[in-house]
Amino acid sequence: MTDTPLTPLLEVENLSVRYPVWGGVLRHKVGEVRAVDGVSFTVHRGETLGLVGESGCGKTTAAKAIVNILKDTVPGVVEEGRILFHHADGSVVDLLELRRSDMKRFRAEIQMIFQDPFSSLNPRMTVQEIVERPLKVHTSKTADERRDEVAGLLDKVGLQPEYMQRYPHEFSGGQRQRIGIARALAVRPQLIVADEPVSALDVSVQSQVVNLMMDLQDEFDLTYVFVAHDLSVVYHISDRIAVMYLGDLVEIGDAETVYHQPAHPYTRALLSAVPHPQPDRTRPERIALTGEIPSPLNKPGGCSFHPRCPQAQPSCSESVPDLLPMSPGQLAACPVTDAVKKEATAAELPAE
Ligand SMILES: Nc1ncnc2c1ncn2[C@@H]1O[C@H](COP(=O)(O)OP(=O)(O)OP(=O)(O)O)[C@@H](O)[C@H]1O
Ligand SMILES: [Mg+2]
């Protein structure tokens, strides 16, 4: 990321997504999954926001809400809040308010890369057809222009343009993900939401794809929301990291701070799960995560992490905690950590 002043590209305001649960012979609604539960964050132009958390915490749901594909794909889904997209011409649009036809213009600005490079590419289309498709939809380029464009894009993502007539099954997982990246890049988006783009790849290939994405970010002035299970994957690519737990945003801050001085006990637990090649004495005390992650169908009251939290107090089950400032550029939704911090600061102050 450059040193230019921070300007917001995307503002997610109090986003909630609830999936209906259908039951009975007549398939009526019997409940709701609160997959994302009042989440707010800003993504600045040119930055990478890492979004992490355990399986089921709502990362993919948040990602799909941002690219606004839930309404069209999940019957009965309820989305609340605002997703404000700051267009290059200065106008601001709430993506959630847009009708399908009005969303078309923004589909080119906001692209998504999917976790599974095996199922996200149509097996019956050649690489050329796959990468060219968004160009057909969003531009008026001729067939020859599109072909040249596809060749150029394949080269940019490290694939030989001669492979254009091949089918996805002829490529490795890493190469397929490169095809997915080329497809996303084709329409020159401002924002790419990458949902676990390297999780399905061999470890040896993961860093190559992450490095490619970082190079492309510089070349094409991209902004990324980069989703991953664990912090070690997003640490290198992210400027800031947001941590989700059971649909809640529990911590957000500069990548360095969140990684080295996590404030929320859940973030600390998540970091404990990360194998560390070089044990680092500056890392805070490790916390082992015990117990099953509760179901978002039946979220615990108060802080949703309290049943698994080693520092939980009786008050933690009473009200949903707000995000509190923990250090410059770092917010965490934990009043207990906040109180401990304040006590420590008070103890450091000279007595009157
Ligand atoms: N279409 C759907 N209908 C009902 N519930 C759903 C649907 N999609 C997701 N969910 C539920 O919503 C919650 C959040 O799911 P989501 O896929 O967003 O989590 P995630 O953090 O991406 O998980 P993972 O790390 O496994 O990809 C989960 O409890 C999931 O079972
Ligand atoms: Mg997911």
C-alpha cells in the first residue's frame, strides 16, 4: 500500500445476513441462521483487508454480501445494513439497495475470486472463453481485441497464452486459481473480494499465488478483501486484519498489531493455532481454544465467545460488547481486556 492519504472504497455499515431454515412437510421457515450479525468496517482504496475466523463464522457470507450475489442465489435471505461503494467519480452507492439490473455496472468494479479453483471454472469452457466472458458482458471489445486481452491477462498471471484453448481440467490447482484471477482482472475491477483463494492449494503453491496477487495489486491499483481461516495466511498480504467469530466482528486493526499484540481473547486463541516456524518471545501468552463453536442458529447471549473464553466474567453473558479502542488503529470487542489494560495503565502512572 502506498503512503497516499486513506480514502474509503467500501464501507460496510452494520451488515446483517440471516439465512432462512426451512422445515416441515410444507417447507415453511422454522428458524434463521444469523450468519453475519451487525458487522461494520471500512476498506480503503489500495489496501488489503484480511478477514479471518473459524469455519462457519460468516466470512463467505460477508464476502458474498459485498459482491451482492446473495439475493440472487439464496431464496429468503435477509440482508440489513449498508454496503457503501465509493465510485471513482466520487459518487457513493449502497450496493444492497441496487436492483439486479443496476448492479451490472458495479459487477465490473467489484470482482470475486472463489476458494475452490476446481468448481469455480466451467469445465466445458476453454480458458479463453472463461477469461473472455466478463469482457463480452461488460465491454464492447471486438473478438480480436478480446483475444489479445485474454492473451495479455494470461501472461500477467504467469500462464502461457498458448494454453488458451485448453480446458480447466488440464491445469493444476494453482494454475486454475491463476485463471480465476485472470477472469477477475479482465474487467479492471477496483475491488477484488478473494474468498480463501489459496486454502485449497498445496502449501508450496500458496505463497506463489499470494505473491502474484500482491504484484497484481501494485500493477492494477487493486483493493483486496482477502478471506482466510488463519492469520498466518493473511498476515503478509494484509494492511489491516478483521477477525470474525460467529457472525460478529471481534477485532480489527493494523496487521502488525493484530498479529503481534492481539487484544481479543479469540484472536489470541486463533493465533495459538498457527504453527510458528520461529518461536517469537514477544508473542503474547497462548490460549488453547476448547469446546465446539456454537451454532449461529442458537447464538449465546452477550459476547458470543464467552462460553469458550478463558477470561470470561459473569458480565460477559449479559450484553453484546461494542468494539473498543485498544491501541492506535486497533479495536476489539472485549470489555474485560479493556479493563485489564486500563488497570495496567493506571498502575504505571505515578501515585499522587
Ligand atoms: N445458503 C445457506 N443457507 C443456510 N445457512 C447457510 C447458508 N450458507 C451458509 N450458511 C450458514 O451460515 C453460517 C456462516 O457460513 P459461511 O459460509 O459464511 O462461513 P465461513 O466463515 O465462510 O465458513 P468456512 O470457513 O467453512 O468457509 C454457517 O453456519 C453456515 O452453515
Ligand atoms: Mg467460507
